[in-house]
Amino acid sequence: MTATFSTAALPLLALALITASSTAQADPEAPSNIPESEQKFASELPLPYEAWPGSGPQPPSASASTELPPPLARAHALPRRPFELTASLAAFLPSCGSGSIDDRGCLSVTAGSGVDFALLYRVGPFFAVGGEGAVSGFATRGEGALSRTGGGARFFGVAGRVYFADAGAWDPYVALTLGAGTLQLRGQNADARVSTTGLGGRVAGGIDYVMGSHFRIGPTASFAHWVAWTEQQCSASLCRSQPASYGQLLGFATVGFRLTGSFGDVL
């Protein structure tokens, strides 16, 4: 009975093996959507640039420098002009020294008023040269500053001026003037006077405020000193050259306000 069962079961066993093998097979592989190398290079867009063969950074192209306009030059604010005509109204303070005997003649002279003026050529923004003059009177004690009863000063020379700004609202400067002039000291008697003539040097400084393109105004101060070559004592219309006995003027200092007009093309 055992043999009969084995013979009859062989066909059924074979059929079951065939069915199991057909069911266990893997699903068929889906087609790939990744393009082949030939397709990839054929559809790739061209590069927007070319490879730089050099070893360093690539220099800018000629068109790159012409794409942007050049920067505009910045104009100076309140520029300076070459020709300057200046005038100053100032208080003149006498510098008086002893004569061959004493300084009694200096006791009566006091500050007066006067003007100084100059015509300058500004060679560049920072330097000017030209001519300068000063005329003043000195008062006596008890008299007003406009009085000329105490004497006076006359001075003319060649001036050089150095500036510290070439633009802007403020224009500070220092100046040196070398020239010649006369200082006159009057005594208590109106007909008596002592005159000192010689070479003079004057140093000055100030700061101007620029009002527009052509005018400036500002405070100024200076000091002048004489090196005398002659001294005269006069009585009425009679004068004789001799050293002063009772005092002599040696120079003057000034404090005032200066107005300047500038002309010509801007520097």
C-alpha cells in the first residue's frame, strides 16, 4: 500500500513544484528614466562663459570698463580767486620808546584810528603776493580816537600772505610785509614834532568768512616795527636831523575788521 501511494503522488508533486517555481519569479525590471551619456551631452545647454586658461584671476574685459560712466569731478565749495583788493578799518596802537633823555613825549600819545589796504595776486590757493599800505593818526590823552593831534603813521611795502584753506567758508591767513615809512610824534606844542623814518616790518594774521564767491570779511591783527635811518625834530616849519630827546615812535599795532573783494577766474 505504501508503494501504491508513492506512485500515485508523484504526478501531483511534480505539478506543485512547477506551480511554485512560476509564482516565485521576480517582477520584470522597469525601464530606467536616466538618459544615457550620449543623450545627456546632446541635450545639455552651452555654458554662458569660456574657461580661463591662465593661472591667476581673469582680467576685466574691455567692455567692462566702458559700462559705467567715469566719476564726476567734485567742485570746490566757495573756491578762491586770483586777484584780491582788501581794506581794513582798524584801531592803531602806538609803540613809543625813550629818546636820548627820557620818554616824557610818550606819556600823552594814545591809540588812534586808520586804514590799511592791499592789492594782492593769489599765485595759488595757498599763497599771494602784492603791495600794502597803512595810514593812521594817533590821539592825545583827552581826545577822541579820531583825533590826529598825537601824531601819525605812514607805511608802504611788499606783502606776502600764506593761506591755510583753498575752499570752504573760512579762510585763515598770516602775512609779512617789508617796506618803509614814517612815524610822527607830536609834543604838547602842536608845532613841535619828532619824525622817525626808516625800514619797517609788519606781521599780520586774520581769518576771513567767505560771503559768496567774491567777498570776505573777518577780524585782523598786526604789529609793525621800525628800524630808523633818520630822526628829525621839527618846530613849526624848521626841521633838523638829530636824535629824539623826549621819546620817539617805534611802530604800531592794529586790531580791526578787513573787507576783501576777489576777482578773476576761480583757482
